[in-house]
Amino acid sequence: MIHVSCAIIEHQDKILICQRSITMSLPLKWEFPGGKLEADESKEDCLTREIKEELNIDITIGRELPMVEYRYPEFLICLYPFECTLRGGELQATEHAQVIWVDKAELSNYEWAEADIPIVQKLLK
């Protein structure tokens, strides 16, 4: 089981989404940014660290949303989503193919990693 924190980052009525690179598992699928929890790391500390490393931005972490568990053929993921806001920094994609701000209503227009789909559905309600 892989434990991952992810951020639904809102800024100026848009949400930040990331497209996985061709070299990552689930290539070119879209996801909310975040990453794997390290040993003895809180979900919030993981999220702060991963967002800074992958995107070069700082966030304010808000409410935790319901956890999503999804079984891919190769692994099981436990995804912990948090509502977040942009606090500062200059957005820079260091690992992803693309990082873009989109209107919430546009979220269904992207091919999402399967574990992220329940989060997208919740946001669209």
C-alpha cells in the first residue's frame, strides 16, 4: 500500500492540476499534486514538502477531504486529499509534463489517474 497526500490548490477561482510525465507510472494522466508519505511524516508535512519540491510553491493547507483507496493492477494507493490555497512562490514544474490552472467546471475534460477521479467527482458536485 502506497500512502499519498495530494493538494487541491485553489487560486483566483482556479484549481492547479498536473499531468504526469511520460516516464512516470500512469504516463500522461492528470492528477492533483502531492506525493508519497515518508516514514514518520504527517500527511500535512508530506504535502508541504512535496509541493515545494515538485512545484516550487508554498501552500496553506486547509480541510482534509475523505480518503480515497484505489487498487491499480500493480499497487494499492491510499490518497489523502486536502483543500489548499496558494501562499506564494513561482510555479515551476520539475517532474510533470504540464502544470496548469483550470476552472473547476473544466476538470472533467482531462484524463485523470483513476485514484483521483472520486476527488474530481466530489469537486464537481
